[in-house]
Amino acid sequence: MTIRSFYVYLENAKQYSTKSIRCYEKGIWLWEEFSVQDDFALFNKQKAIDFKSWLKSKKKKHGEGNVSLSYCYNNIRYLKSFFVWLSKQDGYKSKVHEQDVEYLNLTKAENRIATQSTNTSFPSIDQVKTVIEHIEGNTEVEMRDKALISLNLLTGIRISALASLSLQCFDKKTMIIDQNPKLGVKTKFSKRITSVFVPIPYKKAQKYFMEWVEYLEVQKGFKPVDPIFPATKTEVGKKNLGFYSNGEVEATFWKSTTSLRKIFEKRFKQAGVTYFHPHTFRNLLVSEISKLPLTEIQKKAFSQNLGHENVGTTFGSYGYGHIDSLKQARIIQEISFNNLTRVNVASLSKEELLKFVAQRMD
């Protein structure tokens, strides 16, 4: 009953999603495993210390070695939130002390290790192009898959949104994709996101997507509320044994994003290209954009295109906020101190100033 009340609090007072609540649930499960489901009222600082040691020595489910510090860090902070909440509830105020809950912390060194940036691998445009071009496009399923991967390359739209986009979300006149939760699009934090195609140097990607939308509307007679990336049509095999695909699609949405992820994995494998999951396409786009001399307003527009309110999120989490060590070394090594001169710009004539600016631009 106590745990259920906490989940109700997270859902209604904190307005957390089911996915977020499951993270807290996992932390509590680990505590119950450690304490053998002891009464929460028995919590104290020594138990908090013992739990940290127990968690750090916990073995991975699959594979060798103990769980990572990142695993410990995340589960401890979720569990800590539960006990802070519990310390303010009737029946626990005099038993669970908030100062004891403070002992649910890793050391500063462990926190740094757990939260340090990691280098994310992502495909190149050429790799994604190879995957797309390897799909023949002779069947509806193949046409859909070409369009699916193409749109992800053009926009970096999250997989949950791709699975829930309907035809009414795409305006062919403005070329705008309206990721609108009111239209059934599942976006992060149910935020409305307006996206357009990023002008990458691979024009066929846009062509494949546009041809697919045209096909659905004209040839298949799909309605505005029907999915852009519909589920594969399956038929019952002979003697009612199993199901098979005839290469067609039907006007139904996928039940989950798992099937779409499998499409990406399948198409990468068929093309002989190392598989990268759909979300890494966002890193690819940020990497390409980061090479350009963008104005601040262009950076802001691109950031919003990915659904970020803060430019720092785009170019920090996904872009050059953290530079991998090899790239860092290369950048530093390429800095040149040769031929540096100090110029008093204010003393230059108009002609000299123009010449100076031109030289700096070269």
C-alpha cells in the first residue's frame, strides 16, 4: 500500500510517465531484495551503508563482473527519492529520518565516474545511404522500410514518434512534420515538436519518403489518420499453421516500437553495415551540423527541430559538448601559432580593413 501511494504521488503530483516510474520501482525492488522485504520503517543509516556495499558487489545478470557504477548511481538516487518521500508520511515520520537517507550516496569519486560522458558511436551518412540503397523497393514493405530509414536520417525523429506518425502530421506544402501528441504522436514528455528535413547531401532520402507518402494516399487510399509507417500485413499459412508476409502493409499502427527497431537491424544486416540503433541518427545529424559555421539562430532552429528547448542539450549531449580523446588530440595538434600578428584595427583605413578581413576569411 505504501509503495502504491508513492507511485500515485509520482504520477499525479510529479506528473511522471509510466516509463519514469518504472525506474523508481526498480530501485525499490533492489532494496527489497537486499533487505529481504523488511519493513521500510526499519531503515537507518547503517542499512543505507550496507545497501550501497551490497549493490556495488551485485553481479551482472548476463556476463561477468559486477554491475557498473552508473547502474548503482541511478538506482540509489531513485531509491533515495522514495525514502525522502517516506520520511514525510504519517506512520514513518518518527522512524525514517531524512538525515539517515543522506547516507544513500556514492562517494564523490564514484559519482564522477558514474556520470562522466561516454563516446557514442553513430553511423556515417554514407553507411546509412548504403543501407537505404540496398533495399530494392519492389514491395510495399521494402518501400516502407526505405522511407522509414530515410525519414530518420532526414530528421532524427525518435522511434516512438516514427511509429505513431499519421499522414495528417505531414504537410506537403510546407514540408513540415508536426509531431503533435494531440494527433496521437508519442513524443518525449508529450511535447509538440515541429520538424523539417535537414538538407543533408543525399537528396534521394527525401525522394523515397515523398514517394511513399504519395503511394499511401493515391494507391492505397490511406486516410489522414492512418499511419505513415504501417504494420506489415500478415496472412495465415496453409492448414492454419503460422503466419507469413506477402510484402504488403495494412492501415494499422505498430503495437510497439520493437518491430520498427527490428526493421532497422534487419536492413543494416542485409546491407552488410554495422548496426546502429535509430536514436544514433540524431548524433549523426548533430555531428554533420557541427561542422558548419552556424549562426546562433540557426543553432537554435536546429535544436528545436530535434525537440530540444536548450541548444546546450543538442550540442552538448549529442554534439561537441564532449569530444572524444582522439579528436581532442587532433584538434589541439592542428592549432597553429605561426604567422600571428597583432593588428590595431582602429588605426586601419577602410581599404586596409577590408583587406585584413578578407585575409582572416581565407
